[in-house]
Amino acid sequence: MINADFRVFTDMIERWEKAYREVAGGGTLVKEVVHEWFEQQLIEAVMSAQALKQTGSWSINELEELWDESALTAAVLPRWHIDQTIKRTLGMRLGSLRTT
């Protein structure tokens, strides 16, 4: 479960909603896309930890640390790549933003 009120998510949503405020339905799609890409980041973190489990080189205690709330929070803190992917996805679905 992800805390949808986490500031990292809400700040990203607010910024992209502002950018697409003139586009009908933009706000709803912005929320969907932002959640989708942060969810993807978390899924990758968990799946990578699962892959480490398969190697047998990591103890269950070490793996549980990778799955705890703090570690998963840390997994979504680097936002530049997520932001670029969100920008590309929104551009394809809502139209690219023009700078003047």
C-alpha cells in the first residue's frame, strides 16, 4: 500500500496539474499517470529484492529491511527519471507543453 498523501506524490501531482490546467480531463489523467509511475518504481524495488532472495546471498532479515516502509520510501525519493517519464507520458496523452 502506498500513502497517496505522501508529499513526494502530491507535489508531483500539483505541479503537473498546474501545467495541464487548461486541458480538459488533465487533472484526472495527471493523478493516474503519477501514481502509475511511482507504483512502477516501488514494484521494481520489491521485485529486485525478490531477485536477491533467489541468489541465497541475502538473509531474510536483510531482505525484510529492503521491503520496510523506510526503504520503500527511499526508493521513490529520486524523482528526476520518474518526472521525465511522466512528462513524456502526459505529452503523448494530453499533448506536449509549449514553452514561449
